[in-house]
Amino acid sequence: MARFSPRGVVALVVFIVSSFAGVYFATQLWLTYPDPIRRPLGEALAINFTYYWLWGLSVPAVIWVARRFRFERDTWPLSTVVHLLWGVILTLVQITIAESILMFTVPRSSPKPVWMAIKDNFHSSFPTYCVIVFAYYAFDYYRKYRDRELLLSRAQLESLKMQLNPHFLFNSLNTISSLMYRDVDAADAMMTRLSELLRLTLDKQGTHEVTLKEEMDVLERYLDIERIRFEERLHVSIDLEPATLEARIPNFSLQPLVENAIKHGIAPRPEGGSLEISARRLDGMLEIRLHDDGPGLCPLPRREGIGVANTRARLATLYGDAHRFEMCNAPEGGLLVTLAVPWRTQ
């Protein structure tokens, strides 16, 4: 399926709007005007299509001036004068060209000279220039507002990631430091995994979404670090539907949740514990579930750590209400974390 360029889309919209205006005013000329002015439908359509398609062709000339002479606080007097003069010129040119075309293409019952056409049509045609100008400014201000919102959202996401990465690095280095006193080889292996993990993280810097496969590559490096730390006390099972590997999720979003499960559900228990990670497509969403067999949520409220809190904030910033993030006690025991985001692969 062919795709329109942005300019092609704008040209198509201008053509549709100008055609609609032509049909609207043609039916008015055909149905509502008194007999001396009323025209047959075919003639009314020809007249109004000619006029409004010419206005459609004039849109670039209107926008060219609108961009250079804006109604700002210090420039609005000059801009008003320029727009009035430019609007009058374009209107006169548009009427002159339209009547010249109609004189040779449409056999009208009572053709009239150009000066009379200007006298009859100027006051109804000039407001079209004003409508184009204000439509452009409305769209331009909306676009700038949207861009500012996107910039603010990106700045907020980058701020959250800047908080998250040092937090993760501090925890990892703290673990390596404790291993140095009892297992140098394990500490060395952990440093290797940490360097690989940091390289993958830096490669995705500035990227807010990655495929689940890319996220799992990062998560596997982190799990390798934790397996060295906990040895046989940590059991992890992963069950991902093959199609989910190409679905997109927030970058570095699973590691904080896994870290939280290990910290609160597995690390405090001498025998360790297990963690299950699964992903599936459900009702147009990518649903990821993390289930540990630890004690679950305590009856007393517990403050969320930096990782979980930042994950929740990033999801809200990226998806608004179009996501789901839940933490609850699983029926079979332990903590169940469910993360669901809109399904998309591009």
C-alpha cells in the first residue's frame, strides 16, 4: 500500500476541503438564491469548484506570508497591514483568473465582465483568505504544543532513567564488593557480566522502547550476575510465546521488577526461591507476568523502591491509561507482577 508524503497528505486535505466548500456553496447557489441569481446545478458546481480550487492552489502563497508575518505582541500592527494587502491582492487575482477560466469553459446564460465579477464576489471571497490564515495558525500552534508535550515527556523519561541506572549500578557494585572477600573468581565473573550489561544499556541510551527479545538479552545478563551471587538458591524459568519477542516494551523495564522480586521474595530466605517470567499476547496487549514464590505483599504498606516506582512512572508517561501495571499476592502464594502495554512491533 502506497504511503503519502507529509506534503502529499496536506495537498489531499486541501483538495478535499476546497472541494467540499465548492459543493456546499454550489448547492446554495442552486437552491436558495432568488431566480435572477440562481444557477442550474451543473453551472453552480463549475463556478464554485473553479473558485475554491483556485483558493486551494493559493494556500502555499497564504502560508508563505503567514509564516513571515505573525500576529505577535510586537509585530501585529505590521502583520495586520501586510495580511490585508496580501489578502486583497490574492482575492483580486483569484476572481480574475476564475472568471477568465469560466468565460471559456462554462457556457453561462449571462457572462459578466471581470470588474463586475470582482464587485459581486470580492466581499464573499476575501473571508476565505482569512479562514486559511487562521486555520494555518491553529494547526501551527497545535503542532508546537504537541512538540512541547513530547519534549517534556522525553525529558521526564530521561530523568527517570538517569535515576534508575546509577541505582542499579550501585547495587551491582555492592554485590561484587562483598564477593571479593570470599570468592574472587565469582566476583571476576560478575564484573564481566556487569560490563556486558552496561554495554547493552549504553547501546540503547536515548531509546525508550525496544523489542522484548532485546530486553530479555539485557535481563539475561542481569540474571547471570544474580545466579553467581545466589548460586543454587535462585531458580528462574522463562516462558515466552514466540510472537512476543518482536513486541515492543519500555527499555530497561523488566530488570527493576526482577530485582525487586529477588530482593524481597528470594534473598531473605535461606533456601532461596524461584521466579517465573512469562509473556503472551492478550486482547491487543503484550502481557508480561513475573511470579516469585516469596512471602508476597505484607499486610502493612511498604514503600516502593526506586526501580519499581520509576517503572510505574515511565509506563504512565509512555502510555497514559493504555497500560496496566499490577502487584498482588498470587492465589498459589508469592507475589505476582503483571505488566501489560499496547501490542505493537514497530
